[in-house]
Amino acid sequence: MTTTGTAASTATAPTASRPMYRLAGVTKTYEQKHRKVTALTGVDLEIPQGQLVAVQGPTGGGKSTLLQVLGALDRPSTGSVHLGDRDVATLGDRALTELRAAEIGFVFQGFNLIPTLTALENVETAFAGSLAGRSRAEVRDRATGALQEVGLGERLDHLPSELSGGQQQRVAIARALVKDPSVLLADEPTGALDEATRNEIMVLIERQWQDRGLTVVIVTHDSWVARRAERRLLIEQGRVRDV
């Protein structure tokens, strides 16, 4: 395993052979102004457990739709989407919500923090509605530990407006990982950051990937970010291929 101590290195980690995702014949079509728009077309894709994947492609090519399908935020129009042994496409709404809460962490370009909550309280929202037998004290301890892990142990009581962009993204990463998911899905996680902060956030994501054995899928327009991944996918006109 290679340590990602500097932004110049390319991330590497051993990849297990067991599939985390298996997509077969996935198509996604939307109704838009009385016409059908196809965002994904016959996607067949397998992502092994523990792989770091970058997804690139032109605007409107299907990147966000693919991420939504992988994240169980949207159902395919046709085809199957297996996350581990479960076909996400066949699950009911409650089962999908439970799956997302247990297995998937999300990080977005815009951070998506609640402006009136502190960094600690924002991370605690990951447990909202699903304490699953945990006490409030345990939730607070886990949220505190997650923020310490991303280097924000001294910023627990700060509001998002009191944090830099990079610090806000660290809060978002802590929130995504506080429940120990199997998968981290990131939609342009460095797009709103300057170059130096971008490098720091990528090193942080890589360290979490390596330490936790996460499966990570990053949608990005940044070729520097994409080159750091183990695997690069290109999606154009709804079709996915390796590059």
C-alpha cells in the first residue's frame, strides 16, 4: 500500500476481487418537456470492493445520473444495480433509505452543510432519524472523532460561515464517513476549491480510502484528480467505458 503523503503521488491500494457494484443493462430515461431524454444507455459495469474510480465526461453525458443510480438516489428505467448482494433497483423506498444510511456516504461540490449548525452538529445529522440504539452521547463522541480524523478537532463549535472552503469540505467528508459506510460517492468534491486546497482534500480522501478499504467513486472534470484514481471511466451520451 502506498502512502499518499504528498499531492504529487498517484494513489494505489490493493483491490479485492469481490464486486461492490454490478450494473447490467442499466438505462435511465427521463420525461422532459413532453419528450424522453436518455441519460444512461445499456450500462454494464463492475466495480470491485475497495477500488478508487474516477468518472469523467462532458456536461450532460450522464455522470450525475450514474452517481445517483450508484447512490440509490434514483432507480434505473431498465436493468439491475447490485450493491453487494442486493439489487438496488428492486428495493422499496424504506429499504433504499436504510441502505443509503448504512452503506453509502456522499460528498458534494457545494458541501451541503446546514448554515445554522456547527461543524459538530452537521456531522451529527448523519444519524438523524436512525440512531439505531445509539445514545446521544455516543453520536456526539462519534461525530467528534470523525472531525478529529479530518483535522478539525479544534473547530467543532464553528459554523460553516466561520470555516474556509476546504474546512467545510472536511466537515462534509466527516459527515459522509461517520457511520462507517462501505462506499463513498463524491460529485466534484474539489470543484469549488483552489489548487492547494484541492490537493489537500484529495490526499484526505485517499487516506480514508486506504485506511478504511472504501470503494470510492469520484465524478470530476479535473484531469489531475482523475489521474490519481486506480481506474478511470469515461461516460459520453450515456455510455460508459474504461480509459
